[in-house]
Amino acid sequence: MAVKVVIQGACGRMGKALIRCVLEEKVQGLELHGAVDLWDAELGKDAGLMAGTKEAGVLVTSNLEEVGPSADVIVDFSSHFGVAGNAPRIAEWGTAWVIGTTGLNEEEIATVEAAAEKTAVVLSGNMSLGINLLCHLVEIGARSLKDKGYDVEIMERHHSLKKDSPSGTALMLGQAAADGYDWNLKDVQVDGRTGLPGERPEKEIGFHAIRGGDIVGDHTVMMAGVGELIELSHRATSRDVFAIGALQAAVWVAGKEARLYTMKDAMKHVLGI
């Protein structure tokens, strides 16, 4: 039986990519059960036609309560305040929840963690197979280079309309490096530099954000030692890679026990890590 999926944030770039990937069966075993957004211009339209693909027979609605309780899983690429606002009722419905929305603050993350006490939740700053593999490689690299004098810097590039910075993916990569070095990321994170910040301290992970044009997403982790430079990079050329990863997570998490999961949990069977 197909997993019934609702796309929250359906009219955004990622929402449309998710709808296309469901209807074009890029991931097997899914049925589009609902498409939810607050964008007035698209309400009442067929979700498939709105997303630029075949007719879905599902209309875009602004009311998550119409489709959320009867779905198997909600895939959410809406907004940080939308995630926090919907968390209590999704928890009460017991619908599994895949969250790809970035820019959540500590209070908003706390609402997701509370929901995960009642339903299965996958939360990740990036859903692509490649980025999750890259995080694994960064952690291994950092662990191998720990205490050997290698400085870590993370560069990320995105389109001009992206609202949060550093990107959720950059923070994932920073966390992977911090885990390898046995550091607390919040203690060592520096977002850009200006003026006269002085010499770089030993314990620091720098983040640098570029915004422009229609860049889908480029990330590079630089580990700079004396006499050599190591770079690990990932470039996304299509949002479909994120959509496919999120939908794979949706199939995986539907029916799982209540808990907060990561994409590493969801992709263990794919990545073998």
C-alpha cells in the first residue's frame, strides 16, 4: 500500500520539486495525499499542474487540518515559524513528519523535539544523499586530523532569495567537523570576518555565505594545514536531489516509533554508514 504524503510549503521551489518527484514516481511507494501552502495565488489549483507536471487530482489548500491527520507522513519545506506553529497538532495527530525547513532557532527546535516525543520526526538541514555522505567524510577527516593543526573553514553559495545564513547544510558540515574534533560547535563558530579580528585562534570553525543569482547550492569544507590544503565539496545542480532524499526519508519514517531521527538514520541502508 502506498504511503500517503502531504507536502507542506507546496508552492515554493522545493514544494514544487517534491510534488513533481512524487507524481513522476522518482521515489516508489508514495501517493500525493495533500498540498498545503498559504500562497493565495495558487490556492484551489491542481497541485500537479501548479508544480509544472501532470494533473494530480489534489487541490492546493491552506488548511493542513484537511489532510494532515489522515496522511502517513508530512514533508515540510515551509518556514521556521510554520514548523513551530504546526508542531503541537502534528504531534497530536501522530502523523510522521519530515522537516527540511532551515533557519529554526533554539525555541523552534524545542517544539520539534517535543513533537518527536509523540510521533516520528526526521529533521535535517539537507536531504541529499551526497551531502549526507559528505558530512560522514568530513567527520572522518576531522577525526583523523584532530590536534594536528588543521584549520576548518566552510564556504557556502546559494541563490539570492535564500533567507537564512549560514545555510542549514553548512551548519551540518560544521557540526560534522566539530564532532570529529570533539568541539562544541556553538563555542567555536564564527560567521564571516570583518575589521581587525586578530589572528585566527586554534579552536575556530569559520562560515562564509555567498548569495547570488540562481545557485542551487554549493558547499566546500576546507581543512588548511601548514604546507597543504584539503577541500571536500558538493555541488547541487537540481533541487530534485533534495526532494528525492526527503521523499526517501518519508517512505522510511512512515510507521516508525516516536523519536527524533536524522537523515543519517534514514539513509543508513543506502550509505552503509
